[in-house]
Amino acid sequence: RRASLNLSTTEPEPMKITAIEAICLAIPMKPLDPPSPWTAATRKQIIVRVRTDAGLTGVGEAFAYGAPLAVCNVIEESLAPLLIGQDPLRIEYLADLMHRGTMIYGRRGLAMFAISGVDIALWDLLGKALNAPVHALLGGATRPTLPVYASLMRYDSPKDVAAACKGFVAQGFTMLKLHQTDVASVRAAREAVGPSVELMLDVNCPWTPAEAIGMARALEPYRLFWFEEPVWPPEDYTGLAEVARATDTPIALGENESTLFGFREIVERRAGDILQPSITKVGGITEFKKIAALAQAANLPIAPHSFYFGPGLAATLHVAATLGGAMPVEFPTGEHETSFLARPIQAHDGHVEVPTGPGLGVEINEEAIRRHPYVASTAKPFVLT
């Protein structure tokens, strides 16, 4: 049985963490056709490396689109002193150390992003130590090939939305997610792709519950697969529950929640129909798998948020491969000027193969580190509006 999972037949040698590094990058996106205002904001990335005295290094990714230097500072100033000298294979113990050590300021937001990046790196390290892919450590892949949807940028006009949708359908995607906030754009998308392509809509939390209900009803003729985060603020779960009750369109949410306990509140309030934890925001793989168990107990599907190109995307694929059901995984659109990974993860006909190498099965492109260091004074902010 051990051999069938490609696990090492010998116990890994004892090791200790010797260093934890956080590397802030700013790899620009190539221009899109049609153009998107979102590509004008420099894409930001944070690589996390956990080094050991055994020569093994685990690689992770922290959420970076807001204040990457602050996240890197939490990793190196707060988390590294807690973990250096510890056994990296005691992941549950180390996760508890990080959560308790940042309790005063870290139950959501920047500190949780930092914890996520380190936790992902620890799982990569564990897989390398055992010569096994992460999904094998989580129980094995029920879906070694995953359906993915193309997550589009935001565009300036319905005409551009229609052109972008046609382009991604031509690439083989049968599910597309829009980031528009107007009915005309959704109408244009539906007319462009026809009835056989699934459309999702993520509006990034703009409206009151009453406004969101009005928009949900206006959008019903276009048969959305889901309507994502329509309420401001995103943690107004009472308001989201009102929206969910008022429309037949499934409500998706959870990208901006950070802990198992936050998702428990979503479930208890029945604030939505589809949960979307983000592995670089919720505390990494360790917390994600607990959220997945909660979702399964509540009979709610998980469709992971994953607009990432590096270890965060790889970690999402490993976890999603172990989940049952048919929900797709988010797949980012666009291309970096320099590839984030040595071998970028590619989608083919709307599907992605889960990496099979040890750990996460991916390597960072060292050229990207050399060419694209993050400089705060020159980097443009990433904004959703």
C-alpha cells in the first residue's frame, strides 16, 4: 500500500528548520487582447522558503495583492523566530504555534496570509521528505485531473467582455467567471458563448443586501452557475443569507474569510450555497482541510478560490484533488512577462493535471526572482474597483 502511494519506505531523517525566507516579487502581466484595467496594476507575488539542516527546502506562496512587504515582515520577524530549530514535519504543532503566536493581530488578514505561505511550504517539505506528492499525504487523489474555469480579468465594456469570453472558449474552457458589475456585460457574455458554456459572476463585494437581491433578480435570465460575493462587507453573513433566500441563483462566498471558525459562521447562518476558501488566506493546507471537513459535514460544495500562478495554485490543486464532487477550481487568466514557475501549470480543454512530483511538484523560476524584485515605491496597487 505504501508503495502504491509512492511513499518512501524509510522514515525521514530527523531535521530542524534553519531558516525561513520571504521573497517579495512584482512580475508584470503581459497586455491582454482585449485590454483589461486590472493588468495595469502590477501583479505581486510572495515566495516562502523553509530551509532545513538536512538540505531539504519547502516552497510556499503567501497572498500578496495588498501589502506584500508587510506580509514578508510578519513571516521573517514573527513566524521565523517561532519555528527555527523546530522539527518541520510536525505541521499541526507548528501551525498551532503560528496561530497562537499571532493571536493579537492575526486572526485574519496579513498575518493569516503569512501563516498560509509558511504552512504550504511545510507541506511541500513533508512531501519531499517522504518522496510523495502532497495529495497522497492527504489521503490520495479522487480526481487526478480537475475541471477548471477561466477566471477573467475585469474589462471596460460589454464588447470587450464578449470578445474575451469567445477567446477563452476557443482555448477549450467550458466554464468562465466574469468580474463585471453590470447586467449588460453578463448579457453580452451569454450571447457570445451560447447556452452550453457555464458563466459565473464575481462582483467583489459592492452592494447592500437589497441592492444585491435586485441585481440577482436582474441577472436570472442569463443562468449564472453562481453569483459570488455580492454584499459589502464580505463578512455580513446575515445579509448574504437574505440574498441567498431571495434568488434561485447559487451564492458563492468565502474568499475573504480566514479561519475554520469564520467558515463555521457561514455554514450556521446558511450565508451561501458554495464555499470558496483560498489556500493562501485561510492558513494554508492545514486549515483548508479542516474547512473542507466542515463543508462536507454541512453538505456544502467547495469550489476553491485560486487566482494564483505559483505554489498557491499547486497547493490548491493537491487539496482539491482529494475532494469528492464535481466542483471546478479557479484558474487564472493572463500570462506573466517571466514565468513564476520553472514549468508553469497549464490548462488543456478546461482541465488541469494535478502535479505528481514530491511535495507540491513545482519549482520556482529563479530568473523571475532575479528579474522582478518588488520595489514598493514603484509598484502600482492592486485594486478591485
